[in-house]
Amino acid sequence: MTHFWTSALVMAKELGSDVVQNIKNNPDKTYFPFFGDSENIFNSGITIDRVFFTIPGTDFKIYWYGFLIALGIILALFYGYRKMPSSGLNPDKITDAIIGGLIGAIFGARLYYVIFNEVGVGFKDFFNTRSGGLAIYGGLIGAVLVGGTIVILHKQNLWATLDVAAPCFLIGQCIGRWGNFFNQEAFGTNTTLPWGMMSSKTISYLASVCDDYALRTGETIDYYLPVHPCFLYESIWCLVGFIMLHFYFKNRRFDGEIFLMYIGWYGLGRFFIEGLRTDSLYLGNIRVSQLVAGTCVLASLVLIIIFRGSVKRSSGRKLYYETKDSEIGLAAYMCDVEYTNRKAELRKKIAAAKAEEKDFSALQKEYDNSYGADGKKNHAEKLAKLKAEAKEYFSKKKAQENKSDEMAGEENYESILGDDENNTEEVPDNDTAEGGTVENDAKEDE
């Protein structure tokens, strides 16, 4: 069936030898041979340079791939920082987790690739990332493990943090995938669709892997035909996912739901897109990323069903931003934000009054009182007080949790020596026992 499909592609739309030769002779161009019936910028070739720019006076090159990943991270950070306070998170404390998460993502992405890459890259090449070889699933695992650990150490809610991170991941992936276009990589099998792309690099790469690919999948590849731009499919899929999660965010029913939706959405798209890829990492004859993607889809669906059911049964459950923990933890940060915003607002009002030649003495007095030496001192003292209150609150909470754990352990204790036989003290009736009935005690324990 696969051989028939490939033959049908060739019979339906076969590229002339002159077109193929033109593509080979222009290694810096990418073509979309079947885009339109008349000559246009796409089917006549788009010139692509992997290098974004070279630092003046040096040979150090910044590639489009790295630039686009960096751009995706920056835009994701802008979005994430705006979402944190409304989600009950302190951006100052999450910053450490972001830095750690980025480091964990790089190590995780490289480690994943090195482990499952069968030829070309080994552990000796681990730090040579400029030669290529980063896997998105490894990056996600590394980011969540390292960043998540720091979030917990800073006493921030992990699941609320992951909810904010999920749309940010999609922003980064949506933009970063275009780096694959400039590198002419991460493409798929043959297609005669208008957006099927072709270049000297796709021809040479497919020629080098076609035999091995046929042995693994039973599918024949014609390297003189255009290929699926898988990077484009994934970029669009991530964009759609981001839009959906952004508008659903306020309707989430439990902390972690947005993250689980992200795992399921991205996994669903990646499962099918990975099936088109010709550069997959394999475990035997199984595509590793396809296996991980399918597992993520199933796991996210099961967990969402379980947690939604739990929320439905528990009417008093709150999202993290609705809790006292969040209120106390954010108090100092929000105080500082309000102080800064008020300062900017007063400056604008004073400038406007000056421009209109109005009396601004009252505004200036307010500004001097609030933001002069005494105002700064008062603000610093207020921040210190709020931080001290937060520290005391969480210390007491931790102590209470430890005490509750100890009491629970004592209640569950059963002596292997048979305490009941040695206990000669009269046991009072349930109705007269100090502390209430057994039924009441059970309710208090709950």
C-alpha cells in the first residue's frame, strides 16, 4: 500500500529533471514546487541563510534557530509574568525557578537526544549543542523537574505554577519551531500538497536515510519529491493550543488542569506529526517521541477525569489564588507593585499639570511625602513587616502540619505486644468519653 501511494505521488506530479537540477544548484534556496500554477516567490525558491547575524569583528555567528528560541522564551516570559499574580504566585520567587528550569531544559533536551540517538552523537559530544541535537520532550522533563523543585523550595504552589507555564511552553514551541525551517530539518515524508517544501538539503538528507527508513517503516521515500513541513504543522498546532488555553484559563476547575490540558493537546498533535517525520529517535522500531506523546494523551485524560470528579465531590475546594496562603505570600509583592504604579501615576499627573500650566503643588507634595526619604523608609518598613508576617505564617503552618502528622501517627499506632491485654484502666463509654463521641471524633479528624 505504501509503495502504491509513493508511486501515485510520482505519477500525479513528477518534477522534471531540470527543476531538480535547479534545486541542487541553489543550496541556499527552499522551494515549494507545487505552490500555484504560475511562477511565484514560493515555487521559484526562497533564499534562506541559517545565520541571523555575525558579531562584528569576530567569526561568532548567531543562528536563526538560536535567535527564534530566545525570542520564544522572551515572549513566553512576558506572558507568564503577567499571569503569575492573578494566579496567586509571587513573580520574584518564581524567577529563580525560571532560571533553573531553563538550565534543566537544556540539559534534559540534550540528554534525551543523546540517549535515544543511535548514530552520530554520543556522551562525548554532550556539550557540543551548536552541532544540533535537542529533543523537546527531554527539555520539558528537565524544565519541570528542576524548575518544579525550586518552586516547592520557595513555598509556591507547584500546580498553579505549571498552569501558568503551560501556555508559555506553547508560545516558545510555536516560535522556536521556525528555527527548523531555517535549518531545513524536522520535515516529513513525501507530499504533493501546495505547501510541500524541497531543497538541496532535503534531497541529500533523504538520500542518506531512505534505505534505513524503509527497513524500519516499510515506506519508500522519493528524495526528488517535496516533503511535509512538519515544523509548520507543529507551530500551528501550538498556536491553536495557546489560544484555547488562554481563553479557558479563568474557567479552570482545579490547579494543574491547564498543564494537563497542555500535555494532552501537545501530545495529540505530536503523535500524528511524529508519524510523518523522517528523523525520529527510535527505541527499536518504535518512535520514542510518538510513544511518549501517546502516553501523555492517555495520562492527561485519565487525570483530568479523576481530578474533575474529585472537585465535583468537594464543594469547598479552592484554587490557589483564592487561598490565604496565596494572599499572605503575595502581600509584600503587591504592596511594592502598588507603590511603583502610584509613583508612575503621580509623575504623569504632575507632567500633565505642568504642560497645561495648572497648579500641581498638591500633587508634588503628595509625591514628595510618599517617595521622598521618609516615604521610601516607610515603604521599606512596611515591606519588611509584610515579609516577616508571611514568614511567621508559613512557619506556624509548617509546625501545625508536623504536629498533625505526629498525632495521626500516634492514632494509627498498634502495639505488637498487645496493649489491650495489659491495659487494666477502665475504658469509658463512647457517649461519656472525654472529647466527645467516636462519631464526633471522626468528623473532627476529617
